[in-house]
Amino acid sequence: MNTSSSAQRKRSPQKTFRRKNTGRSITRDLHGNPREAGLVVGVDIGGSNLRVALAEMHGTVLGKWRASTKVTSSPEMVVAQIEQGVGCLLKQCGASRSSLMSVAAGAPGVTNADTGMVIATSFLRGWSNVPFQKMLESSLHVPAAVENDVRMAAIGEHWIGVARGVDDFVFLALGTGIAAGIFANGRLLRGTRCSAGEVGYMYVPGASPEAVKPGAPGSLESSLGGTGIRQEWLKADGIDAKLRDLTATEIFDLAAQGDPRAERILDRSANLLAYAVYNVSLVLDSSLFVLGGGVGMSSVLRDATQRILGRYNEPVLPRLVTSTLGEDAQLMGTIQLAMTVAASKRKL
């Protein structure tokens, strides 16, 4: 769920850095050989962009690297890009390969975190039952972990975001698609088929009641996702040519300025989101809902949805907040998971 501009996506890989790593303690690699300790890698894989971050074991980010996945989207090519990014970051930070302790990657789609397998994704071509964890370990020679990107965002928010210290919350990612990362009793929920949180397939009043075809957007996300909102906007009467390419958030901003056509779309979207949040809150009794993604970060949508939820306050009124990490939520989640993997290997 990347929110980078098209101009950013066209650039060559970008790099930003802070300071060099100074850790020199010794740990062991996958084969039991001694290595310098201190650094972990987090990877956020999107449908159009790839981001790699290098961080110290206490979480300080030393540098970030970005590349496009629009053309190079096969698993093998993405792994090659990750290796390239890691190499660039290590070089710029003056660190050696032996300082790496672990890597964690977030992938869009159904992902089995136990096996490290990316089962299916509609955002990356050719990704079906991909043993991505093993591929990363073979490439970087460090322990690896793989998780769904939205769950990674939930991990990030739970670690250093607005849900820090909250054991029961739902991260709702609203962008082109819709999905949720769920924490219950302080633990991340995945489900028996690794599909817990696929709320984009929910049926709520106002969304399409038709059965979803394989590979097609779910009922809720076809109406509340960014594409669905824009399609609804284009159906409105009298749309000026210069307003036809507005994004979902721009439509909501126009509604806040009093445009009646945009107001109708905002009201419809807020009602759909309110129904979804309320129903999920009844099942999970979550104390907090964190909105993220390109559409979910709209304060106009959040405020309109919260007002509607005020009508449905029994047995409890769900509380909505927008993500404090924004597009970095997923990347921060990968860093935290990589740190967890490194720490667990240290104990062996």
C-alpha cells in the first residue's frame, strides 16, 4: 500500500543515511560461523515499489533504499534488488556483511509466516506459493522472516506508532485494496488459512451483494477502495475535465469544501467504513482502530466515519485514529520483526 508519487517511482533507487554502526559483539550465522552483530534489514515489497531499511538492533534506522518493482516483479528479481539495496546501505554506512543478523520482509497478499511462503498476491505477477523466506536466507545468508504487509504495518504501529502499548487493536489499511492487521491480547492474529483480516471481502449495507469472483476485489473494497471511490466520482453529473483525475482523498477534501457531489461520495464511503468498523468491533471488542493507507489517512473520512459511529455506541463506541507512522508503518514493522528474529537466534 505505497503512497509514493509517480515522480518518485520513476527515479533511480534513492538512499538516505544517518550514522555508522559501531557494534562489534559476536553472534553466529545460519551455519554456526562467528559474525559481527548489530544490524538488521527490513523490506517493504509493494506492487510498484520496493523499500529496504538498514537498522541497528535497538531500532535506529541507519539508511533507506528504494527501487521500482513495476518491471522487475518476479520473486528472483525482487530478491536480487533486495541484495543490491542491502549492499548499497552497508557500503554507505561503512559496515560489513558480517554485521547483518537478520532480515524481515512484508509482501502484499496471503502469506504463511510459519513457512515463509507467499501463497498468493494480486499485486505481483508470478507470485504463487513462493518460498520467499528460503530465497532471502540463501541470498543474504542470515535468518529471515516473511509476513503479510498489512500485518507488518500493525506490528509497526504496535511497536512505535499510535497503538504502542495497546494489546487489542485493529489496523485498517485502506488504499487500492482493504485489509486489516489484528492484535488480540497482545498477539497478532493470522488465522488457520493465513487470511485473518481480509475485511475487503466483507458484505455490509451499501456494498455489492454479489458473490466475489476469483481474483476480483472483495465486496467492500470494490466500493470503499481508492479505485471504487474514483469510479463513483466519475459517475457524478457535471464533473469538470480538470476534476476527473482526483484521488479519493482529494474528493474527500473537496467534500469538506462543500461540493455536493463529493459530499455524497464522502457520506457513502463513511457509512461503509462505519458499518465495517462496528461489525469488527462487535466480534473482537477491540479498543482502537488505526486507519492507514492512501485512503485511510484522510482525516476528513475519519471524522465523518466517527460521527456515524456515534449512532452505534452499544455496547461500546469504537475509537478511530489515523496512523502516526503513515507509509512507514509497514517498513517499521519489518524492522521490528527482524529484530525479534535476530534476538531469538542469539538465544540459541
